[in-house]
Amino acid sequence: MASVEILGVEKRFGSTQVIRGVDIDISDGEFTVLVGPSGCGKSTLLRMIAGLEEISGGEIKIGGTVVNQMQPKERDIAMVFQNYALYPHMKVRENMAFSLMLAKKSRAEIDAAVARAAEILGLTQLLDRYPRALSGGQRQRVAMGRAIVRDPQVFLFDEPLSNLDAKLRVQMRTEIKALHLRLKTTSIYVTHDQIEAMTMADQIVVMRDGVVEQRGRPLELYDHPCNLFVAGFIGSPAMNFLPGTLERGDGPARVRLQDGTVLAAPPHCAGDSGQKVIFGIRPEHLRLTPTAQGDGAFAARISVVEPTGADTQVYAQAGQAPITCVFADRHPCGSGDLIHLVPLPERAHLFDQASGRSLMTWR
């Protein structure tokens, strides 16, 4: 196991800069997830850690050693790809053993390593099958087994669950997390799926346009996003955003929405009276109220109701702003109904409309 340090790393393809001075510290044994929209640079960064892309600037250290000029095979890492990358003409046993054979390990060492990895991943009964005879989940476990047998310092995962169906994705992300807890090997995992990031990570790194927007523990990013981008990206369904104007005077601060509705500003918010702001509230932090009751409630017209059994998701429109609500209770409402919603002020967020930065002072 080893720590990974990414220090001012840059990447250019010709005149196009895709990674812009990224700094990330990953502790020994930590599971770090790089997350962000397509094209944000997360897979490119992972490939630079692996040695599959040259570094245009900065340093990458693995276990305290600068690896910028090292070949991939010298970095003591193992990578699990999105498309499994199994050899179709080799059985599962041979696929898992291949890297050890190249390293000229003894037959006894190879057999022991393969048997151990197969037992961990539940592949013992499949060792004599070819990849074509396996399901997608089984193939991904073989790909992970091939990485485990190498006993690397660092595991790198490049969107390994993208090709699986929804149910299998849930199962496999649980298996990968359980595997990490058992092996305690430093792991770096790339995904665009923030649910995977939230459920698997010790540390999440949110990227956009080649820079790190915020990094921290999952609930830290969920509860204390530093800007509108992180607030909208982390969380499913996404946070609701209502444009308005901050009003300060006698008594608590308020936010006046574009239609004149007044909401209580969240406690511990900065900002000047008259400042254009965005009032943010997560779908689960909205409560139904029978009628508009002065300050603190706003009206919304329902577009779609989606009952999931465990909860009910309601999509509505409040003026020009789309609104999503998640209710644990079942409510007799339907498309076209007018409802009134009260945000919980202590769970609300406030952002500067111009810059997108958070105006909360609990950070």
C-alpha cells in the first residue's frame, strides 16, 4: 500500500489544456473517487497516474517516489477498465495469472495468488471457463481478480461498472467497497455517477474543466458544497435553485424570489442586502403545507408524480424554476395540482448569483 500525491499536475494536448494544476493528496489505504461530468479530465488524470499518458507539468508521487518518468509496469499499480479487457482465448485462471506469468513467478506462487483472489471474489467455480461463458458481473470480477493477484500498491478503477445493468451496478459497487475494506489497498476510482461516489468513497474529488472544484468526505460535500456546481452535481435528485434577492434589515435575513415570494434566509449566511442570490434547497428538505402561509412558503404547479414505493418524487414548476420534491409519506396529489412548499431554513443554502460561490459561513 502507498499514498498518492498529485502536485500541480497539468496535461496539454497540443494547445489544448485539459488538466489545470490539480493538487490531490490520497492517504495510504484510502478509497478516493474522482467524479465529474464527461470531459472534466478525471479519466485523463487516472491515466497519468497509471503512466498511460505523459504529464505536461507537475509531479505525481506513489509511496513518496516521483513516478513521472517511470513506465506503467514500474509503478506497482493495477488498473481495472470499463470494458474488462479480458483475453477471450484464455480461461479465467489464465487471465488472472497472466501478469504473474510475465513476471516469471513460480507455478506455486501463481496458483496460490489465483486461488486466493478467486476465493475472495467468488470465482473458484469459474476458473476453467472462458470469458464468453460469463455474465457481465462475473467478467468484471475476473478483471478485479487479475488486479488483485499482482498485490499492487494502488488500484485504479476507470468507470468499471458503466457496462452493467442498474441492479448489477448496485451489487458490484457493494462488492468493490467490501473488497477495499478487506484488502485496504489505496484505491482511485473514476466515475461520472455521483451515487457511486457517495456510497463508495472515503474522499470525493469533484472535477470540472480540468480543475478540482472541491474535495472532501461524501457527507461534507453533500452538506457543505462550496459552490453551485458542486451543490447541483452531488445529490440525486439534484438540489433545487431559486433565484432571488437577499434582504437584510430588522430581524432575520430574507430572500425575495422573482415572483415576490419571501423565504427565510438560511442561518449563518453572508451577503449584503440587495445582493442577487440563489436560494438552494434539497428535494428532501421541502415540506408540504395546506396553503400559502405568509413568509416561508412558495407555490408550485405539479408536472409529474413518481411514486417509487419507498417515497414519492414530485416534479413541479415554481414560476420559471423547476422544483423537485421527495416525500417519505404518500400524498394524494397529481399532475396539474397547485401545492405549497416550505423549505427547512436550517437545511437551506445560499449562493452568490454572479460567481456561484457559497455564501454560507459554517465552513
